[in-house]
Amino acid sequence: MELLTGTGLALAAGLNAYIPLLALGLAARFLDVVALPPAWAWLENEWVLAILGVLLVVEFFADKIPAVDTINDWLQTVVRPTAGGIAFSTGTGTETRAVTDPAELFSTNWVPLVMGILLALGVHLLKMAARPVLNVATAGAAAPVASITEDIVSVALSVLAVAVPILLIVLIPALAIGGWAAIRAVRRRRGERAPAPPPA
């Protein structure tokens, strides 16, 4: 279960760096469902939560403006994988109602940090590659829709990772299939709009 929790949080960070960290911090500070490991207890500090909240607001608006979202993605290339590493490490060492005995490997080793970085980086790179294609194919109209969808998915992954991580076994493959189908649909649409080559 701890592996699923960490995976869900890291994947969420690949879409939005601040949502899973803020979700963990708020749940640990205000709800009786999360007990953060000592190494990551700073996430529930009120100043850390305030900073994460401000960064989330900036990210929320920047990611919904065509062209600005691409610049933001470049800037987030370091931030999202780092957040993924923190989220995975925190998630695999966190005691929740679903995970009451975090594995020793995940609570004391650097392995979860690297795994979280790689998971978040993979999602981030996919997002970074897909967004310009969507912007070009829809003249920028898809940017806010795609961004809101990503935020919703990030929230869902974060909540499920803490509350019922077993559901991620179904949700993660479903999201992967849905994302692949959306990319193929956009590429097909671009192909249909491309002008036909002149006759030889």
C-alpha cells in the first residue's frame, strides 16, 4: 500500500508540483488521517503551507494561458520532479488509515526519493510535450481545459493516494489509456487539417 501511496503522490506532482505536497501538509495539520514521518514533518508547518498555497495560485493561472504555460513547463522541469521525490518519500513513510506500517526500505532509504523524481519527471515530460501540440491544434483554446483537467487529476490522485490507495490500481492505467487516446485524437485532427501536398 505504501508503494501505491507514494506512486499516486509522485504522479500527481508531475502534473502539479504543489497539489500533493499541500494535500499532505493540510491533511497532517488539520485532519486525523495522516501522520507524517519526522523527516517530512515540516510539510505541515503553517509557513510552508502558506508558501505552497501562493505557489499553487501562481501555477494555477500561469498554466492556463497559451504560450505562458509552455514557459511555465520549462521552469517546472526542476520543481515537479523534486516535488515528486518529496511526495513519494513522504507518502511511502506516512502513516495513514490505509497504511499503518510503512516499509522500512521506503522510510529510511534514498530509493523513494529517486523513484518519485523519475515518476514525476516522466509525467512532466509527457505534459510538456503534449501541451504545445494541443495549443497549436486548437489555437490555444485547449490550454485552460487541459490545465483544469490536469489539476483535477492531480487532486484525485493525491486524495486517493492518502485515503484509498488500492483504487490507484484501476485509476492509473485508466488515466494512461485516456491520455494516450487524447494525444492520438489531437494528432489525427492535426493531420486532417494539414494541407494536401501539391500534385507532382
